[in-house]
Amino acid sequence: MNLVNGLPAHVLLVHVVVVLIPLTALALVTAALWPRAARRLGPLLPLLALLALISVPLTTHAGEWLERHVDDDALVRRHTELGDGLLPWALGLFVLAAAVWWAGRHAPAEPGQSGGRRWSALPVRIVVGVLSLAVAAGAVVDVYRIGDSGAKAAWHDAYSKTATGSKDGS
């Protein structure tokens, strides 16, 4: 899928990534640090992370197609290089989301209850929380950097810094 209604698919798919990666990062950190949120999110957390993960290679594939159909430019090359680095972050979000969901399923509903596995013991929760914070922050920062470089590549010579006129004639 390279074109959608005559527009490069990358231009449309990038919005999916820009929404899903930060949303997944926020949901992951919330669930990792707040077990009740993990239980309430249930399988939605890993499903959201899976959608985010799938959207990344679709978007980069469409971006590589678009790169071959625009003028060679250093800003475009930089954007492409940065875009290629998002997949490991998305994979990290998915793995941690699946781990948090799995742990939430096997943890007792309340701290004093028996049953469930001890996987949600405090040291493990701390490690998963720190990892989730680190991966979530890395993913969101990477999305920002990629988006910023893409905007610069797309718009660096495409507009005037001064108004050229208005539609109403004033």
C-alpha cells in the first residue's frame, strides 16, 4: 500500500504511529505503576501495543516508497534514518505491555489475598516499572524526533515566512 486516494500512504499512516506510540507508552506506564489500571485495561494494553508495533513497519515501508519518489535531500535521508530506529522501541513497548498484562492476570486482586503468582512482588514490579518508564520515554522521544525531522524535510522550502496575501483580499 503506497497510495491512498492519490496521496502517499506514509503521509496518512504516520498519524497512526504518532497517536498509537504515545498512547501505548502512557497506558503501559500507567499499568506498570498502578496494578489496578493493569487489571482494568486487561487485554486492551497488549492489543494496543500490537497495533502500534504493526503500524511502524507499515509506515516505514510506505515512507521508503515515498523517499524514492521525492528529490534526494539530506533532510529526507535524516528523517529516513531516524524512522528506521523506531521499530525496536515499538517492540519494547509490546513486550513490556504483554508482560504487564500477563502479570496483572496472575496477581491477586488485592495485596492481602492469596492465590495468584508472586510475579507481581515489589522488586519485580519496580524493575518492570523502571523498564516501562525508560522504554516509554525512549519511544515518545523517538517519535518526536522522527516527526520533527519529517516536518523539516517536508516544509523546509515549501512556504513563505511572510504572508503572500489573504483570501478575502485585505
